[in-house]
Amino acid sequence: MNPRIKTFIGSILLVAMMALYALIAVTIASARLADSSGVVHLAFFAITGLLWIVPAMGLVSWMMRDSRKPKA
């Protein structure tokens, strides 16, 4: 696949994934953490704020992988 097309597709997927992830995180927070303290909110959003990096790393590594190189 052409690297420019791969990067374009990956960028669109990354933005869509982040929007969906944020929507899910806020929905869970508003449904489950309504009566919780500020410390619980801080912990939840700190964890969910860092958790999106795991799938994003896989997507970015796929985008940067050169499909034209022969695998050893």
C-alpha cells in the first residue's frame, strides 16, 4: 500500500478512535462517577487519559511500517 494513503487512512482512523474513546470515557464517568469525590474523578480521567495511547501506538506503528520492505 502506498505510504501516503496508509498515513491518510491511519490519521482518519486515529481521530475517529480518539473521538469514540472520549465519548465512551465521558459516558462511563457521568453514569458511574456522578456522586464520587474529586479524587476519584481525577484518578479515572488520568487513567483513561493515558489508556488511549495503547491502541494508538499500534495504529501509528502500522502507519509507519513500510510494506515494500521484505521481511527478514
